[in-house]
Amino acid sequence: MKRIVLTVNVAACAGLVMLLCTACVCTHQPKKPGALALTPQMGWNSWNKFQGRVSEQLIREIADAMATNGMKAAGYQYVNIDDLWQAPQRDAGGNILSDPTRFPSGIKTLADYVHSRGLRLGIYSDAGGHTCGGRPGSRDHETQDAQAYASWGVDYLKYDWCDVDGLQAPAAYQKMSDALRATGRPILFSLCEWGTSKPWTWAKDVGQSWRTTGDICAKFDGLIDHGQWQEHGVLQILDLQDGLRKYAGPGHWNDPDMLEVGNGMSVNEDRAHFTLWCMLAAPLISGNDLRHMNPETLKILTDKDVIAVNQDPLGIEALKYSAHDGVEVWFKPLAHGAWAMCVLNRNKDPRPITFDWGNEKVTDDISKRETKFDTTTYRVRDLWKKQDLGTTDTPLSAEVPGHDVLAIRLNKK
Ligand code: GLA
């Protein structure tokens, strides 16, 4: 009797387990790969510097540079080919092909090369019929393209939003996201929809990051007007991040576009741009020629202390605490009760600043954290100058050069 009951229970349990498994599969399929971009992704992309002048030779040389110049050691991983790697037409079977002149060995061989340098390869496509550069997009070829990328060993897909008549962004991006996941290869999915349909409100489970704005350009303050569209300077993009910080976190980042460090701004401007992107917990995708950099550019891109602010495991974006006379003070909560602080001088000329900690009350309503300067003393470290500046028991006084920042880390004493 007992035995029968046991058999019935085992059968019932097995049934229940099967039911639960089916329910799990139904509710959670397709699953977002859990371990991707738990801190903002770091790498390089060809567009900002090279636009359509991409080739397998260039990508190999960039991978060589990244692997040996200190960038890989500083955390950069992805080598990403942007638009115009594709041949002008698909083959008769609808398969996407690499441009036979500029990528004659094919993407798989290139991926093998990049992997052999201990790095990962990224690629680019578009949700529409054509990419912004006029090459075949993935519309109606999502599964075929995702399978091709996976079979080549691609690790990252940036997915653009040109030639999309009749498409809705959430559905179009979900379609490629599902196709990528169905391959079983963990491919980081970087949405490039320019913020038009507010992807921060719907893309958290679709990909690992979403562009929040139109394209960046190598200007600190200003726009380049192309008539139909504009390119934005660093400060313009910064201002467009207003209200978005609550949407970002580990595995799902706001992307204010790729870095322009080393592409023509002054050293101060490059430093400010890089620091702000670190404060914003933005993907750090360098966009300069890594083969030929001056020492200042490399120093900025590889600063471990500033990168640690970006890569902090809490993944909380900075908040703008105050703004007066073109001087802004930003705070970013960090792990272990630490904080990063950035004083940004938007003016062209230097500005003296004084910050009397005891009189300031920094409260983050979103992460529910407070600095509590009245009861907690922090050690103050200038991250760029590598100097200890005492503690929060005495006011901070400094001069911030024009178009530059003061970057501080506050560690509890
Ligand atoms: C769009 C994107 C850019 C770049 C180009 C390529 O403008 O926003 O980042 O990928 O397309 O054509």
C-alpha cells in the first residue's frame, strides 16, 4: 500500500516538476544572457574615426594595439566593426557576406584573430532593409544573420535604425534579440535607435545597452548641423541624459554614444568627456585610432582610477547635484559606501570652486543613499592628479580649468 502511494507521489512529483519546467520555459524564454555587461562594456568601434574606411587589416592592427598598449589590461575587450563591412548584396541564398575587397578572408578568420589576442569581436547591422551606409540590413533576415554571426564567433552586435519604414522599434529589436539568443552564443546586443522611441522604457530585457541620442561628434560644446540630422557635442549629449539615470543598471545601460577621446578635442576636453562618461556608467567604446595615439590620449583612456568609477559593481549613474555659473557638481554612489564626485567647468575660462562638505547634503532618491557629510568623514582623492586632498572635515578649494573637470573619489575614513 505504502509502495503504491509512493509510486503515485513520485509520478505526481515528476508531473509537477515537468509542469513547473514548462511554465519556467514559457515565462522566461528567450532568456537574456545573464553575465553580459554586468558593468558597462569596454572596447573600440571603427565609426567615429574611420567611418566606411574599414578593412580586415585595420581591425587586426587595432586588435594588436589594444592587446599590447595597456588598454586590454585596463579592461577594454571588444573590437567592433561598424557599418560598411558588408558586401553590397546578399548571396542568392540571402546570406550576408563581407565586402570581398576589404574583408577578403571573411569575418570568421578575423574573429579567430581577434580572439587569439584575448579580445572579442563586434559587428554591426540594422533593423531596416539597409544600414545607414546603404549596405544590406537585417530586416526579414534576422535569424539567418544571427546564425551567421554566431557561426563566425561574433561576440557583440550593434543594431542601427535606418530604412525602417513600417517598423516599430520595440518589436524590431525584440526580433533580433530573440534570434541572437536562439543561437546559444552570448552576443552582447547594443541597440542604436538614437532614443527616438525612448528605449530606456522598453529595452531592459531586450539588450545590454541602448543609445539615448543621435550621433556624437568630436566637439565639446556645439552641434554639427547636417540639415536632416545633427551631430551633438559632449555637453549637448550630457544634457540629453537628464532623467534617464533611473533606467540603467547592471546588464542594461544608457549609451550616450562612443568616445571621441583622441579625435581632435583638447586634452582638457578629452579628460572631461571621459570622466563624464565614467560618471554616467556609460559603455566605454573608444573611437580613435589606437595605432597612433599621443601619450595624453592613452593616459586618459587607461586611467584605472577613473575607469573604476565607470566599472563600479553597483552600476549606479551619477546625479547632478548642483549647477551655478556653468559649474556643475555630480555625485555617483560607489560600492562600500564610497562616492565619486565630478566638478565640471562648462566655461572656457577657469573657475575657482569651494565645497564645504559639512554644509552639503547629497541624497540619491533612486538608490536611497546619502553622503551624510555631517556624521561621516571621507578621505578625498584627486583621481587625475593622483593626490590626496585631506578629508571632508575641511572644505575643498580648487580651480577647475576651462572645459575640464576635477574628479574626486571619497572613501570612508
Ligand atoms: C548611425 C549610427 C552611428 C554609425 C552610423 C553608421 O548614424 O548612429 O553610430 O553606426 O550609423 O552608418
